[in-house]
Amino acid sequence: MVEYNDTLNQTFKALSDPTRRAMLESLRTGPKTIGALAEPLAISFAATSKHIGILEDAALIRREKRGRERICHLQRGQLDEAQAWLDRHAAFWSGALDALETALKEEDERDE
């Protein structure tokens, strides 16, 4: 039976949305207020808060209260876990494609 990692599922769900990916990209340069994250995306504060909640649930960002502002910080842990998962699958496909290429070359050499 395949075991599913709920945290990893949340990570990929969060990454599936282009607005959330844009927010994460923006946070690569440093912490931002919710308003600063919303501004280039031309979305409402409510929509921004919803996206931030999904990113928080996936542990991709954390929110800090600083006075009246909420500052968002990128958290690398879950991105590193997602990257490790992708790397494992990329290694499998790379090996499978290399084996296919070798088999096709051998077949071409036999046909000559």
C-alpha cells in the first residue's frame, strides 16, 4: 500500500496555484507585508489572505505580527522536502530514459 504524506500533498496543492507561486517568488528577496504581496497581483486583501493561509498551512511561509502589520517570511523546509521528492522521481525517469536511449541505439546498430 502506498503511504501518502499529507504535508507533501499540501505543499504541492499550494504550489499548484500561480498566484501563490508568485507570492513565494516575491518572498525570495526577503520578508514582505501582506499588502506588498498583494500589490503586484492586483487581487483583494481578502483573496491575498486566503492564499497566505494556504501557504501557511503547507508550512511554506510563516506570518509574524509586527505592530499593526503582518509580515510574511519564506520557510525553506517544505520546499526542500518537495525538491527531494522531485529529485527521487527525476532520477527514476532519467535512468529509464537513459536505458531506452541505449536500447534504441543498439537496435539501430543491429539494423545497419
